[in-house]
Amino acid sequence: MLGECLKSVREQVPLVHNITNYVTVNDVANVLLACGGSPIMSDEPQDVEDITTICGGLNINIGTLNERSIEGMFAAGRRAKELGHPILLDPVGAGASKLRTETALKLMEELHPTVIRGNISEIKTLAFGSGTTKGVDADVADAVTEENLDASVAFVKDFAKKSGSIIAITGAIDLVSDGEHCYVIRNGRPEMGKITGTGCQLSGMMTAYITANPDQRLEAAAAAVCVMGLAGEIGWSHMQEWEGNSTYRNRIIDAIYQMDEAILDEGAKYECR
Amino acid sequence: MLGECLKSVREQVPLVHNITNYVTVNDVANVLLACGGSPIMSDEPQDVEDITTICGGLNINIGTLNERSIEGMFAAGRRAKELGHPILLDPVGAGASKLRTETALKLMEELHPTVIRGNISEIKTLAFGSGTTKGVDADVADAVTEENLDASVAFVKDFAKKSGSIIAITGAIDLVSDGEHCYVIRNGRPEMGKITGTGCQLSGMMTAYITANPDQRLEAAAAAVCVMGLAGEIGWSHMQEWEGNSTYRNRIIDAIYQMDEAILDEGAKYECR
Amino acid sequence: MLGECLKSVREQVPLVHNITNYVTVNDVANVLLACGGSPIMSDEPQDVEDITTICGGLNINIGTLNERSIEGMFAAGRRAKELGHPILLDPVGAGASKLRTETALKLMEELHPTVIRGNISEIKTLAFGSGTTKGVDADVADAVTEENLDASVAFVKDFAKKSGSIIAITGAIDLVSDGEHCYVIRNGRPEMGKITGTGCQLSGMMTAYITANPDQRLEAAAAAVCVMGLAGEIGWSHMQEWEGNSTYRNRIIDAIYQMDEAILDEGAKYECR
């Protein structure tokens, strides 16, 4: 079933407007192309409304935000809402600075994003108004584990219900919930954390997935998480022992490029709670 | 003959000032180094005049333009004109937003660029004042094909004559014209469209080529197009079946790095009309 | 002994705040992860103080500086000083424009960076107030060679003493001095100059090294230089004859990722004067 979401992306080639950080933007663009979507980047307030208008979905990522790009995020978001486009919010570093936390909270409040995707510390910051984010990486103390899985699932369902957004928390175990159901996903490898921007890449790809699958957005968001994790597993299988994180980055994007329905349906490791 | 243009670049190591988008800027820098040039990036209005002064050519790319960088584009462009430096304009996304279309038209009008390089939809937007650009990619309906080649060649010659710029339209078939002659180039592979920024990379490299070949700029622009397409063919020959667009990006830049006069003269596929 | 500095980085995982250019920022982030550190990027004046506060060290790189990011550099720098965090200054393009030269001099004067790392032309610009920088690359006439080594060592010691900063000049021969001692390092390969941003990458990594080794910062800075050069040698050993600068970039970062105490202590080529 997740494979069908992938198929829709490849068939529809959704055009995704990205307002994203300059650290990982090139990888986000290449991942969007690899998965079958089409990327366009624009953050200038005078430019974003026109760009959002010709796109199908909007990906807002607050890493390396600045005063001007924040204005662009709100302008693009309002236009996307008017047009009924899906919006994804990636609250990079929420909890690490007042500006990031407040911007993420305001975007959430005003835009009611279709999906909010972050690590556990960022999502807890949005849920509780403050967090213990260690920079742009999750705090180990927060991590979703087999031991606290029931409580974590309950938390993500509850926050999804309260916020009205699909919530995707990614880490060793990934959780994706719309408030009623929760996908628990166990694809991926720990070495993915040694590559900058795998989270940003997933947010870009997930926006393509929810854009191309308007009638099953929860499944589409979960499918994107599985694709990313599975690509991490496949990419790793092609690594030489002397290779490291830079080559691994390429191999993961390559595996997304090669992914098809059958590979995804066979390799996706998830349960629905 | 195109090989001589390549040789000039490698001998002269032209320093190219790039005002370019933050999506593909790293690849533009590496391609400039790979082809034998030297890149410098600067978009701050207070910085650009000094930087342009020490360079030999200027590459203006309007992807991810903003209010400040637009000011930088005009300031650098005016200075480059005073110094007689060649200017290349890459109108990324012209036709996709009012700001992009108007900025590209104003830059064209005020700077009279030596070369304008874009996809067919962007160039049609500049020629007719409005276009059907699908984001930053060309509209399929606009594509240059064997069927409409005569009309396409007539269009590019006409626009080159009227604008006074060399016009380079890249796609499955590439056209490069100064108004009198038109190179029709058939190098390249369709998979290059699945890598972000091959157009931006070509614009950077082409600026190095026209800078190092002041007496034969049409040939130099055509040579750069052939180098990019041929590198796409050579890079593809080194791909493993499980590799994708991320590795392909590296292999194309590697092939540009390894390209020499003999490889180019043997592999370039063009006719002159 | 340099190996111990590497070990400290891997054990402590220093969080490094980077205000750096958008050309090479992705590679800087991946190199920081590869060497055992953790990167965060932020340049918005309203954001940088909070971000610096949660980090251990600050890396200021003036490539693609703009009015807003310059304000961010000073705000972050002042906060880092209050907190006693080490600061590294990478004066990219000092000597190439008035804005870059003046900004680097003001940052040096106000922040008294722990380390200043640049090429010989940039460092001479800071020492003498003006330079002959050719864009962002060193002028060949300035290069540190075996012939002028005694004079070069004397210059770097003198400038380190006067400035109160550790000075790291990188090129074919690298010099790192605190005013008393000077490491002369001969790792690396000339082909590294054909990759954009190996200097920026080194500055990011060096900030992690001086952050994790507060009691031996000179050794830590020298160790980072050896790691980078040795990774260039190891990465080169894995190159196919048809590969070029794009793949070489990946292989160098991969080699940093794989580097351990033993590899570094065996491969580091330095003398102390």
C-alpha cells in the first residue's frame, strides 16, 4: 500500500516550493528529483506568492532562518492555505533558540501545517512550549526507544489530535500519527545521523508525497519515512569499508532514485498502532 | 576548433565572479575549478564592485534572488560593463514569478549581457515578455525537437539579433546563436535533467569560456555546451546500475575535470546553421 | 600526541556554531560530523546569541558575507567571548575587497580570535593592512616554499605574537604558530586546491579541535591541519584514473570520517620550530 504512494509521486511529478536552509538545500533538491518530484526554491517575500501559486505543495524548514526569510515563510504559507496546498513544517532547532521556537510556534498556529516533521526534541518543544534540543540534533534523553514506545505513541497521537497536524517524529524508531493511528517505523541505520540534513531531505520528499497523495496523507507521510530509512539500508549495502559519510550521502540519494513500488513494499518495516 | 576554446580556459585560469543561487552554488564552484577556471562568489552590494574588478567575467544567475542580491546584480553588472568584462545572464525561473521575469528583463535591458543562457521557456519569456515556465524546468510543450528545429533556429537567431546578446537555449537539443550563425548541439543525456543545477553549472563554466576567449565568444559558448553534454555522456559510462542522480552529479563534474582538447574535439556533436 | 587531540574531539563531540559562506557550508557540516564534532549554522543577528550559548566554539568565515551576517558575526563573537568560548576567524578573500579586508580587521581587533586560519595572502593582508589576494586563492608570489621557509616562520611567529592569536597559514607547506613555537606541516596534495572549500572545511574542523582541547590549542590546531592533509593523501589513494575533483571531495571527507589516533600519529608529517 505504501508502494502506491510512491507510484503517485512518480506519476504526478509534484512541484514542491521549498523555503529551506542553505546548509542542506542542494541535497533537498536532489532528493526531490530522485523521488520523482520537482523542486523550486524561493524565500524572498516579493517572490514566494507567485512561486507557491504554480506549485502543488510547500515545505517550510526554519534552519538558517532570517528576518527576511521568516517573512517569506508566512507569505508563502498564507498563499498555500488559500489555494488548499499541503504545507509541511520542519522546525529545525526549535528549542535551541528563542527565535526558532517562537517562529515555529507562530507558523504552527497561523498555518496549521498538514504535517510537522522533526526530531523528538523539536516536537516536544512545540508540544510543551520549551525543550532540551541539543543544537539541531535530538537530546539522547528524549529518544523514542522500545522501552518508552507506548508512552511515545500516546504522546504523538495526543499532540497530533491537539494540533490538527500529522506529526512525524524521526529517530531510531520513527512515529507518524494523525491522532487516530500511529505508524511505528523501524527502517534506517544509525550512521544516517552522521550525514548533515537527512531530516531536511526527508521533509522535502515527504512534501512531494503528501502533495501527490491528497486522499491518504498519513500513509503518504509514513511511506516517505520508510523510503528514507530503506534507502539508508540499501545505500549502506554498497559502502566500501574505507568510505564514510560523504559517500554514504550519495548512496542514499542514489537508492531513493532507484526505489520502486516493489522495493518499498518488500523493505518497509512498520506496524500500525 | 572548440578544443582551442577549452585550451584557452586551462591556460588562462579566468577568475569568474558569480552572483548565483544558494541551491547549486557549490557545484558551480567545483565545475569552474574542474574546467580550469577560478570561482569567487559575492552578492553583497557593498562587496560586488571590488570583487568584479579583480575578476575577468561575471555570471549572474537569478535563482533564489532577493532584494539585496538583486541590488548586487545591478551594481556588479554596471561595474563589469565599465571594465568591458563579459557578462552572462542565467534567468532561472523567468516566467515563474513576476519578480523573476521583471528582474531578468531589467538586467537584459540595462546590462546587455554578452550571453543569455536558459531553457526554452525562460528564453521565450524574455523574448515575448511572458512564458509558460513550469517552475525552474522548461515546459514540455516548448521543447526544441527535430520536428520544430527550423522554426526554433529561426527564433533563436532572431532573438539574438534583436537583443544583441548571444542566446544559448539548452535542452535535449541545444541552440547557441549570435544572430548570424546557430550551433545545433546534440550532446548530453536525458538523465542530466534529474540532477539539480546542471544548467547553473553550465552557466558558470560558459562564463569562464567566454572570458578566456574574447575573440570567439560564439564558439566559446558552444564549446561550453558541448563540454557539459559530453561530460554527461562520459560520466554516464562510469555509472553502476544501482547508482542514481547523486553519484551521476559527481561523475559529470569529474568528466569535466578530465576533459581535454582531444576528448572534446572527438566527442562534440554539433552542426552550424 | 596529535592523536590525543583527535581522540578528545571524538569523545567530547563539540558543538560548533558556524557563521559561514553558502558556497561550502554543506561540506563544512559534513566534515564536522566526519571528524566527530556536531555542527550548527546560524547567521541571523536575532538568533546567533542563543545558538552560540549552547555551543562550545564559534567558527566565523567571511566568504559571501553580507550586511546582516556581518552583524551576526559581531553579535555571536561578543557572546562567545563573554562565555570564554574559542573563536576561529577565517578571513576568506581578505585583500580582495575593501569590505572583506575591513570586516576581517575589525573582527580581529574586537574579538581577538583564538585562531586565525587563512591562506598566505589573506594573512599578509591582516598583518600589513593590504594584500595581493587573487580572489579567494593565494597569490603564487606569496607562497610559503622551502626557499623562504625561515622568513615565513619568522613572519608567522611575529604576527602571532603581535595579534595574540594562533595563526594558521595553509598551502603547500602549512605553518601554525602561537608566537613561540611553529608547526611546519607537509601533509596534503596539490589537487586539493581544485576542490572548492577545503580551507573552509579545515576551519570548521579546527574549531572542533580547539574546542575539545582547551589546554593544548596550538597542538589541536596543528592536529586539524595534519588530519586534513593526511585525509587528502588517503582520499587520493582511492581515486580511479578517470575520477576528478568532485569524487575527490567525497573521498577526503570519507577519510576524515575513518581517521583515528593511530592513522593520524603514523601519517602526520610535521616538525616543530
